[in-house]
Amino acid sequence: MKETNNKDLKINGITNLPGGTFNNVKINGQLTLTSDFICNDINVNGMFTAEGKTKAIKGKINGSANFNNDVEFESLNINGKSLVKGESKIKDLKIEGQMRLAKNLTAEEINVFGIVNMNENCNSEIFKTKGSFTIDGMLNAGTIDVELHGRCTANEIGGEKIRIAKGSKNYFNKLIKSIFSSFNFFDIRLITNVIEGDQIYLEYTKASIVRGDSVEIGPGCEIDMVEFKNKFVKSENSTVKENRKI
Amino acid sequence: MEINLDSEFISKKELLDLTGISYGQLYRWKRKNIIPEDWFIKKSSFTGQETFFPKEKILSRIDKIKNMKDNLSLDDIAGMVSPNPVNVVYSKEEIIKRNIVTENTLNNYVLFQNYNENYFDFDKLLFLFILDRILKSGEMNLDEVKLIIKTFEDNYSKYNEKDCELFFIRKFGVSICFLANYPNEINFESEIKYIYRVVISNCIEELKILLNINIKE
């Protein structure tokens, strides 16, 4: 898609335009693209709205971006605020600000340092977070590495390696706290119904059922039932109502 | 109801026990769309909510994945089992040479549809493939086969990559052919006889496997 003959688009004022194919798109003011668009690189410092489908190689949102339809990115970096109303296919997603995805997200690697809200499912090979997430559907990832700094919830979690641990760096909390006042800091834990995976390590997790090959329960957990195949270890500071070797 | 549930569906736990795969593998295959999302059926059970699968389908799919995964990457397998078409074009000679359908089927197709081109893309190959099966089933006469192929070809594009099922039914010698979304739940009066029905995604899968084997050779 590296087409050099496509024009750059740079907006400093406020305008509405139809979509199309562009090389680099830079928005310092306010732009609404009213139909599908394709570009190499999009950089939003102001406000951007895409009414149609978005397809881009690289994106960086420092301001605010609303995608009212499906999006496809090779890499997307959210430092500001973003909303996607359609389906998302983003190979490499990094969220340092705040993002909401109203439909399914398919990714290769997701890194969350800020806040993410997903109303449907999240599929990724790697899912790493040091921020906070709410996933109404299922989180399905090969490697799940959650460092808890706030409250995280998912309806269901499935994958190969799942590690949920409490974050240790306090300065980080302060940092996010100063940015997002709505962040819940006093309830630092993960809440879910079901966790299923091969190797599972959990801290400060509340779950109804945890199933896995090897299940290790660290401190601060409240789990109704653990089903394991090979290994089960439990910290004294956790409650597991029932455990069963299968 | 309980009996029905046991024979048609299999719980996740039973599935893993039976096939020896792990949760991680199951979720990986789901991520890769090798196991479709809508096969994960949530039902409440005495231990809370449990996931069930259509038994026959999931067992045959896992069997297939296990057999293929030594030679093919997961993405390749995903491509083969997905209902989406692949980019292939075959000439008549190639179709015969590669033994995709018989020459008789090919000639019948050309005759039925007045198809004078020498080349067949994936959709056309699918029509041929289904025609081949229908002819081999030997349940219908040529006029009826012609009707089926025409109905299918005229309407198939409306399903737009969604799965559908082809029906051919008969009552007192009057035959009717139609297409319906799959999965479906269709019930007829008792005099109706199902002469032929086929789920298109299964055909696509088989055709892809057939094409792939042929390409490799």
C-alpha cells in the first residue's frame, strides 16, 4: 500500500471531506471524513471522525478520534481518546490513553497502559496490560499478562499462558490517577466468571471457575472452583472453595 | 430433551478428555477461526454455565486439524476450513486431469448452464463439485439435476459468504428445490420426502481439501 503518488492531507482548520486514498493524514484541527478512506499514516492531534471504514498502516491518536465504522490498522497508538463503533482489526495496538471498542477486536499484540473498554470479544496472540480493562465478552489470547493497577473485568478469559499479578510500582498509580479521575484504585483486582488456560498464575482475582493444566493461586484470590490436570498450588492468603483434579 | 442433548452436543470438558487437546489449543484454534465462534454454545448446567459443541462437527474438525497441522500452518488450515472462496482458476483440461470432477459432469454442466468459457473460478468449481455429487447420488433425473444447479447458481451469491443448505424435496412426484440459511430448522408435512440435502460449507471444505491435495501433487 506504499503508494507515493497519493496526496498528503493536512488539516489545520475545521472541515468535512469525503474519504478516499491518501498518503499521510495529519489533523491539527477538526476533520470529518464522510466515507471510507485508506491511508499510510494518520496522525490526529485535534479531533477526527471517520464515518466510513478506515484502513491504514499506522495511526497515532493524540487528540480524539471516533471511528463510526470498521477499522483496520497495522499499528495504532492511542495517547488521547478513541472510540471504534465497528469491528476492529489492529495488528499492534498500544493504548496509553483511553479507548472504547463497541465490537470485536482482533489483534496480534495489545499493550494497555491506560484504560480500555470492550463491549464484545477480544482476540489477540499477546495481551499485556498495566492499566485497566473492561471486556464484556471474552478475552482470548495466547499470552495474557496482566499487571493490576486498577479494577479489571472480563466475562471470560481463555488462553495458553495466563498471568495475573498485582502491580508493584506505586508511581504508576499516581500517574494514571492524575489523568483519569474515574479510575478505581481502591479495588485493585480482576473479576471474571471463568478462566481457562494451560498455565495459569493468579493474584487478586475473583472468579467462579478456574480450569487449567497447571493452576497456581497467589495471594488475594477468591475462587469458587479450581479444576486442574497436573498441578495445583494455593497461597495461604487466598480462598478456593473447592478444587478437583481432572 | 436430556437424551437429545447428549447425542447431539458434547461439553467442553468431555471434548478435551476425548481428544486430548488442551484449553490453550482450543482457544488458539478459536482465535484462528478454525473452530467457528457459533459452535461454542452456552448452556446452563448444574455447575453453572457450560459450553457445548455440536458433537459430530467439532470431532471431525479437530480430527482434521490434527491430521493437517504437521504439514500446514494454522493459517493455511484456517483458509481451508473457512467458507470464503480461494483464488483459483482451472481450465477444463486441468479439471479433468486433476480429477476434480468427471468429464461427464463437466459436459453436463456446460450443457445445463450454456457455459462456453474454458475457465472455472472457485465458485464455478463449487457448482461443478456439487453437480458431481448430485449426479453420483443417482436420486434424480437430468431435468431435476438441471433445476437444482440452476436454482443454486442463481441464488448462491445472495448468501454472500454465509453458510447455506441446498434442499431437494418431493411430494407425490412433484419436486421442489430451494436454498436456506444454515443452520436452519425446517419442518414439513409428513408426505414430503427429502431426496437430497447438502450443507454448502461442507462442500467448500471438501473441495478445498481436494484442490489443495491436487496443488501439492
